[in-house]
Amino acid sequence: MIDIDLLRRLLAEFVGTALLVTVVVGSGIAAAQLSPGDVGLQLLENSTATAFGLAVLILMFGPVSGAHFNPVVTAADWLLGRRKGTGISGRDATAYATAQTVGAVMGAWLANVMFDRHVFELSSKGRFSTGHLIGEIVATCGLIALIFALARTGRAAMSAAAVGAYIGAAYWFTSSTSFANPAVTVGRMFSDTFAGIDPASVPGFVAAQVIGALVGLALVCALYPEVAATADDVVVPHPHRPGHRSSS
């Protein structure tokens, strides 16, 4: 039997993540074209577009799927809620992560096409250093802590503005420019542009993001001991099919 509710949520995660990467990569390409030679201005243009774009996408798709757009957010939702039967099920979490990753790659290809670049290309922009990895741990830790703190305190409806603002700020205060998202990291590998990341840097970034997510979860659990009770409000409250929750 086809689970129509799950298909709707997967479509929202796929399209939302694709458009997020299109915003990130597309604005990076535009910034490099509009402000050649001025990396600081390029970063300002890229971060501003990303912050506003992410907020809009959360508002657009959040009521359908929660607007995770990020495998570590989905995994954290599952991990936090599995003992109390809240949050996303293991099956749905796997499906979410797959849709997010495929969507991210498609989003990079779409940005390439819009700016008349080769559709299929790999980035040569190296980002692997100790500072970059620590930056990704900090960025992802803060993102996870923010999302679950908002859910726990009944302010999940503020996530669009808060998450957009956090990512926009983290572009500047982290050395890695705050990818904080394994799917987006993989997607950005497929565009050899200002916003890209070379394939050799991807495993380190993803590992750092996982570590950051675990640290963020530990922090939010220490600050809000009953956070698992509201795991299903991540990123924003959204309807669930009866029986959807699982402790698997």
C-alpha cells in the first residue's frame, strides 16, 4: 500500500533541499560574477541570499514535512524521540535523508544550468583543515541546539527567522562558512564555483557535522531535560499520519 502522507513529506524534503542548494550555489556564482576580486563582498552576498532563502523555504515546506532539509536534523529528531515514541520513525528518517541528499545534488545541477555552466562538474575548492572541521562542529552544534531549544520551549514557529538568521551569521563566525548539513555538503561538491567543496574534503566535513550534532543534542538535553517530548515539532510543527511515530 502506498503511503501518500510519506510521499508528500518526501517531496517537500526533496524540493526544499534542492532549492536550498540552488540558493547557496546560485548566489555564490552570482556573487563571484558581480564582485570579482572582492571575496568579502562575495561572502556577504552569498550569506544574505542563503539566510533569506532558507527562511522562505522553511515557511513554504515546513507545514508539510517539518522542513528538515538536513540529514543530521532528521537523525537527531529520530534519536531524541525514539525512546518516548515521539519524533520521526527510523524508516521515515532513512527516506528523508535519501530525499534530502538526492535533492541537494539536483539543486547544484540546477544552479549550474541557470548560470550556463557545465551541468556535471566536480568542485576543486579545497576546504580541509583543522580549522574548517572545528568550524563545522561549532556550526552544526549551534544549529541543532537552536532547533530543539525552540521546539522544547514552544517557539518552533519562530524557526524560519531564527534558523535563517543563525546560518547567515554562521557564514561569518565559522571558518568553514557553516555548511552544517551533510546533504548540502554533498550537493555543493557538484559545482566548481565559489560555493563548492572538493570531494576530498567532504568526508571530513560530514564527520565533523555528525560530531557537532551529537554535541548539540547533549547540550540541549542538559538544558531542557524533557526535550524528547517535543521532538516531533522539528523543525516546525507539522501534521503526522496517525501511527507514524515509532520507537524503532
